[in-house]
Amino acid sequence: MTTNDENISTPDSSGENKDLGATPEAADSAADKVAAERDQLRDQLLRTAADFDNYRKRTRKEIEEARARGREDAVKDVLPVFDNLERAVSAAASAQTIESVVEGVKMVLKLFEDTSERMGLTRVKSVGERFDPTVHEAIQQQETEDQPAGTILTEIVPGYMIGQRLLRAAMVVVARKPSAKPAEADASGSNGATSDSSGSTTGNSA
């Protein structure tokens, strides 16, 4: 009987060992798969980060080069103005009349205006215009009855725009409504006193 019991228990015991042995192998296989996927994702992230860093450096370099080319083009356009200004200064030293000096300066100014127009540079309109805080900077107000309040009377420093972008606001003097004069204030006070007096008298009569 003992032998039979041992024979019966032996297969059960071996079966349990087989089941226990299969589970760790499956777990190891799943863990290896997860680890492989993790390593693959990490490599992809590292490559993506490296590509983005290279793109950022390349873009920054391209922007700096574009700015440098823009400055070079602007300087090339303005160089003839400097050249003519130097000639005007040299000619002024030996000029016989002031008119010739003025004429030379006017020629340089005309050249600058033509050059700036080609570059898309425009001057902000000011005198006679309505004050616009987006393109004007009021540095002073002046009382006047000749122009409506808010009208620009004088331009101190011109403003410029390139395309639709403001480079520098125009510094201007703006008209302001005159304040009441002391005589007018006194007259207005006197009228009020008379009215009060008459009102008081009327009240007494009643």
C-alpha cells in the first residue's frame, strides 16, 4: 500500500515541477521583449533629440547669415550717400559761395531719399496730421486756436517706417486747446454773482 501511494504521488509531484519550470521561462521571454522595446524607443528618442538639436543649430546659423546679408545689402545701398557726403564736405572747404555748399548738401539729401525709397524706407507724415500714438511721440503741447486740438504743429525729429514696420516714431509738438483766461473766469464769476443776487432779491420780494 505504501508503494502504491508513493507511485500515485510521484506523478503529481513531477507535474507540479513542470508547471513551475514553464512560468519563469515565459516571464523571462516577456521581460526580454519589453527590454528590447525600451531600448528601441530610447534609441529613437536619442536620434530625434539629436536631429532636433542639429536642426536648431542649423536654423540659428541660417538666421544669423540672413541678418548679416541684410546688413551688408543695406550698407552697400547707403555707401554712395556717404561717398557723396564726403565729396560735399571736401568741396565746401574750397567753395566760393554758401549757395554752392547748400546745393551740394541738397544733392546728397536727394540721393539718400532715392536710396531709402528703393529700400522701402518711408517717412512718417506729421505736420498737419492728427496725432497718432502708434507712429508719433508727443514731446510737447502748444496752446493754439489756429488748429484743432490733437493736430501736429511741429516735427522735431522725423519718424521712419520700412514697409509696415515702424523703425522710429516721429517726435512732434501737438496742438492743445487754450486754457481759460483769468479775465474770462472773472467775468463768468461775476455773471454768477449777479444771477444769485437777482435770485435773492426776487426771493425777498416774494
